[in-house]
Amino acid sequence: MNEILWISMLIINFGAILLSYRIWGKTGLYLWIPIAVIVANIQVTKTIELFGFTATLGNIVYATSFLVTDILSENYGKKDAARAVGMGFFALIMMTILMNIALFFIPDSSDFAQGSLTTIFSLMPRIALGSLAAYGFSQLHDIWAYDFWRNKFPSRKFIWLRNNLSTMVSQLLDTLIFTLIAFWGVFEISILIDIMITTYLLKWLVALLDTPFIYIARGWHDRRIVDV
């Protein structure tokens, strides 16, 4: 059941990115980054079994942020991609601050949400710290690497190469940094290693499957189908 849901979520994410890009152009890509960062940092608090391994949710939506920055790098340049990363930073910081302030409000006797909010968002500062460190380092590497490989292989037919070479290394860095900061001491070492391995493999799979979508986005841009 989890595997079917995972595949369904993958399709929804890719479809939503293309829809947002088709409707709003570059602004639609910028819009997706805060969505991905916020949703991923909430979903990652849930641990599941997937393909026989222990994994956390949030891998798909977070991994799609690399697709978005690669589309921005491909169609508009690394400056626009870096701007999107900055938006993700701001969104995550503000979400963490605002939700933790909300926890300090004394709930009414009729309230039913405080316990659930505390369970999720009291973890958020540590998760946010790990996410910010991992997100910033890996995304900046991804932008640099994409530009590097684009200069080496500028032809459109090599989009798949620069997309995968930049993203797969960046996501390895992201996985190691985030997992160690966010979950060290929270899970047993064996589970932590499982989470590292499965998280990276799932992100790697998303990176592999997102290649056709960056070609679609490049085609729309070249034919002026989308607004800039």
C-alpha cells in the first residue's frame, strides 16, 4: 500500500510542478520551492516502511525542489535558481518561528490540536537546522554543478546528463547532512543507517525519473509556451 501511495505522490508532484510552470511561468517555479520545503519538513517527522526498508516521508516533495532549481538553471540561469533557494530558506525559517510561537499560546479547554502540534513542531527547530544546513549546501552545490556540466556539455541532448550528475551528488550531500543533524540520537544507529540509505535511494530514483520533465520544461521555454 505504501509503495502505491509513494508512486501516486510522485506523479502528483511532477504534475503539479509542470502545471504551476505552465500557468505562471517562472513565478510558478518559485512558488513550488516554499511548498516543497515546508511540506517536506512536516512529512519527514513520519517514519514508514517502504520497499522493505525504514524510511521517512518527505523524500519526494523535497527531491522535486532539485528538479525546480535545475529547470531554473536550464531555462533562466544560475542567478534565478539561487533566488529560488533563498525563498526556500526564508519560508522554512519563518514557518519554524511562527509555529513554535504558536505552541506557547495557552490552549482553550475546547482545543484538540495542541498535543498534535507539539508532537510535530516541537521537533521542528532541530529538523529545520538540519534542513537549512543540508538544503543550503546541497542546493548551492546543485546550482554550481549544473552550471559546470552545462558549460562542459551545452547541447540540449545532454540535459539528462547535467541534470543527473548535478542532482545525484547534491542529494547525497543533502541526505548525509540532514540525517545526521536531525536524527542523531533520535533513532538507533541501525535505523539511522537504514534511513540514510533509503532516503538517498529514493531521492536518486526521483532524480532519475524527473529527467523527462526537465525536457518538457525546456521545450515549453524554447517555444515560448510559458511566460517568463
